[in-house]
Amino acid sequence: MTEVRRIITRRVLSYKTSRPLTSRLSPTFSNGRERESYPPQSLLSLQPVDLRMEFRRRALSKPHRSLTPAGAFPAKSGSSTRVQASDALPLPIRHTNKLFSVLFMASMYYLMCRWREKIRTGAPLHTLTLSDIPAIVGFIASLVYLISFFGIAYVQSFVSSHYDEDDFLLSSDQPAPCPLTCSKKSPLAAESLFGDDEEIVSAVVAGKIPSYVLEAKLGDCRRAAGIRREAISRLTGRGMEGLPLDGFDYSSILGQCCEMPVGYVQLPVGIAGPLLLNGKEYFVPMATTEGCLVASTNRGCKAIALSDGAVCVILKDGMTRAPVVRFATAKRAAELKFFLEDPRNFETLEIVFNRSSRFAKLQGIKCSLAGKNLYMRFSCLTGDAMGMNMVSKGVQNVLDWLQNDFPDMDVISISGNFCSDKKPAAVNWIEGRGKSVVCEAIIKEETVRKVLKTTVPALVELNTLKNLAGSAVAGALGGFNAHASNIVTAIYIATGQDPAQNVESSHCITMMEAVNDNNDLHISVTMPSIEVGTVGGGTQLASQSACLNLLGVKGANSDSPGANSRLLATIVAGSVLAGELSLMSALAAGQLVKSHMKYNRSSKDISKALPPDS
Ligand code: ADP
């Protein structure tokens, strides 16, 4: 192991002094960009090559379309880059055109000089010297190129009144095809289909056009969604009248948030608050269809505010990813474990890992073995991003790098479930994932009585029997609470978090104790794995970013990267505290069923609602 360490240290020193580290990293992440556009590219790879070639051929055959400079397919929506004829050529179009034009002129000039010389010297015209042959070949090749490029396009512009199978995709009144690029505005009125669209719908229904290429082919995301929706309706024989189509910017989700859209689901957003947390007030947006949830959280917020507010502390911050690798023997797997966990190697590994982003900061690697299989749980800071992509890139860097010294290491998967993402797992409960947070408040006896309509002893007893003993009886994993996931999920949906991460983000132990001579209530929620971000994923979408803005945590925090996402985690915990307080009080007061019967089955004023069930 000492030898391995020495080799690696030597290599890292050479990194620092000679070649850039990026040259040794995986091809996927080695281009030095902060964020790879791999979702769009992976989408692009779904498109059949022949379809792409078809675009290019058509672009060639339509001289009235401007042939903009060649470039890669745009990764971000809203880009104006289009598919060009040059995409089908090994060089950009302007270069190939120049090359063949120069070749044509040069070879013609040479052949004419030779012709004049032969006439002057009286030599027979058909005799060729060695230097004449390449000139003739060059002349013919450039002539064929120039005729096929300009000539065919020119002729087609006059004679192509007939279109074949999908010519309608390029009719002049529609946007040029631009894979993974969509215009913001739709030329279509709601629900209406133009004549051309009718043909596309039929082609999709008949399976001639795959549904997933519509955005790329049409260059208009709203139109693509409308056509897809109509095709699905015809295929299933079922309408989607209740699912709205208009009023959503489909280009904002392209290659990023959702594929093959046909509309969007409407969810009401309620506001609970003000939540008085660490001396500041927050109005908390909650997207939910569960009656009483917002009202209940709101009541908890009121109780907290009347008791001088809650205090929240971030205990730990680190997103995790754990690949699984296999060796021929358990001994070799153990060797890598010892190497990774040796503090003397940390600096080296940190340099390799942190190349993934300027926000990525490796914090530690925890290893676990199952025979000859090794699971390495990398943990890192990810700034204001929730950070799954960032941490995955860092892990990939390290795996590529380790391969040099552990060539017998067989990488099975970048994720080996020891991470553990979106699954109940003790590792998150014990070690934490994302933000580990504790939040507390002391609720005055009077507030417990007047606002929560119960007593401190009743709450403490109920908490012990339900959240602690009851959950133990149930064999709970991180579920020592009344309904943390209710609040977590509602805030996650409103603010563009990944709602599937509510699994571990809702891990919570709620504690209650009588304090101040048994008069007041000390309540706390401890949540070890709140996974939130304020950049990336769904956070950039209009509605979600409006909710983040309401909380004052929209986007990246430029002064202190990570401050926005950490503040959001504290707001989640504070809101959970409010939710726990209110529901537990309702249960203690025996109001729950009454409350649900009253407000979940009627249209009465919800502001007077009692708390919901868990
Ligand atoms: P996620 O994994 O949560 O989807 P990513 O790691 O993919 O997030 O993306 C975050 C992107 O946002 C990165 O490209 C990063 O460079 C960029 N970014 C800009 N500002 C910040 C910030 N303050 N914190 C984190 N990432 C930031």
C-alpha cells in the first residue's frame, strides 16, 4: 500500500506541475465545462441517424433557408442554432465549399495553361504528363462537388413542388428543424391542428414518426406537445380534456425536466406562515391536494411565532454517491478500502474529485465491503445545487483515476445503492445525506392551550407513545415523527425539488419535553437527510422559481455558494416542526377525525380548518 500511495502522490505532484488533470479524466467530464449537457445529448442519441441525415438532406434541398455556420446541436433550449447542410460533411460547409472552389479554380487554371502550351508547341492535346493527371482528377472531383451541392439545390428549388413522407415538417411557414431547440412562442392556437399537423399526427399514430423526435423535428415544443397529445388520444381512444396544454413553456423543460410532454398537471399552492425561524419570517409555499395540510402547518407556524420563533442549525452538508466495484479477491477490495480511507491520501483524491465543478468539495469517502465487492460512499459539498450530478461527475473522475493503480478493479455501477438515493436506508438516517438539520422551539403553555387547544403533558405523552414507542413497534426507519413527509413533499413540489427524494428527506425524529418547571413545551425535529437545491433540476422553471423567490432563496448565492440551499433546508425543517406541532396537538385533543370529516368533505372556509391526519 505504501508503494501505491507513493506512486499516486508522485503522479499528483506531476499533475500540479505538468499536464492538466482534465486530460486524464473520463471523456464525458473532461472538457472543463461546469455542467455537461448530457441530458440533451443522451436524448439526441435516441434519434435515429437516418432521421438526422434526412434533416440535413432537406436543409440542402431548400436553398431559401439560410445555412448558418455549422455547430453542435444546441444543448439548451432557446438556442437559435439550426441543423445545417454541413452537419452531413466532415468539415464545416464554408470550409468544404472554399476547398473545392479553390481546387476547381487551380486545376482549371493549370489545365488551361497546359492546353495553351500544347497549342503553342504543337504537341497533341490528348497526351498527358504525370502532373496533368492529378489536375484532371481534382478538376472532375471539384466539378462534381460543386454541381451536386449548388446545382441540385438550385434545380430542386424550382421543381420540388411535391413532397415526400415528412416534407411537411419543413414547409416554409414553419420553423426550421432544430433538434432540441424550441421557439418560446407557439404559432398554434390552443387545441387546434393545422393541415400539416394532421398529417404529422397520422404519421405518429401509424408509427412512421417516433413521438420522441417531434420537438427536434418541428423546432416548436408547444406544437410537438399538441401533436403528441392528439396522437395519444387517437391511439388510446381517450381524450385528455382536463389536462391543460397551453399556458406552459415547454421549451423550459426540454432535455432537462421531462420528455415527451402532452400537458401539465395543475396543483394548488397554499402559503403557510409567517414561519419565524432564526429571527426571520418566511411565507412557506406548499403544493398539495391534501385538505387541511396548509391550514394545519399555518397553525403550527402561528404557535411558533407566538413563542419567539424556532431556531434551526445545519449540522452537516454533503451529497453522496456510492459506486460499486468488484475485484477478483476480497483482499484486493480491502486494499482499495484502506487506501481510500487513509487520511494521507485524502488530498490527492480531493484534487481529482473536485475537478468536476468549482462548487464540488469532497468531504470524505466511507467504504463498505460485501465479499470482493467494494462500495465507496463519496460525500461532497455541492454549493446551491442538490448536487447528484455534481457528485456523480466527481466520483467518475476518481474511478477513472483509480483505474491506473487498480487495473483489476471492475467498475460495476456508478451507483451501488450505498448512496442511498430515493430508497429507505439506514445509512442516510445514521450518516446523513444532503443537509442534516436540527430545529427546535419552546412553545409557551398559554399558546399550547389557546392556539393548539391541548396541554403540554398530553403532547409529551402522545409523542412518546406514538412517535417513539409506536414507531419502534412498527420497526420504523427514520419515521419517528407524525407526518414530516407531508410538509417535505408539499414544499419540494412547490420549489422544484426532486419529490422522489422525500423518502430520505422525510427522515425525522420528533422529540417533546416539558421545560421551564414543566410549564412549556420543548419540541425539536432532527432531520439528517434533507436533499434540496436552489439551482438545477426543476428549480429553474417559472412557477417553482417564483416559490423559491418568495422564500428569498432563488438561484445561486453568489456571495456564499450553498447558503441558499442551506437556508431552504432550514425552512423545510422549520415547517416540519410547525406541522408536527399542529398535528400532534390535533391528535392529543382528539380533533383529527372531526376535522377531516368537516373540511375534507365540504367547501367551507378552509382557514378555520383543524389539522389533517398523518
Ligand atoms: P443537480 O445535481 O442538483 O441537478 P448539477 O450539479 O447538475 O445539479 O448542476 C448545478 C449547476 O449549477 C452546475 O453546472 C453548477 O456549475 C451551476 N451553479 C451555478 N452556481 C452554483 C452554486 N452557487 N452552487 C452550485 N452550483 C451552481
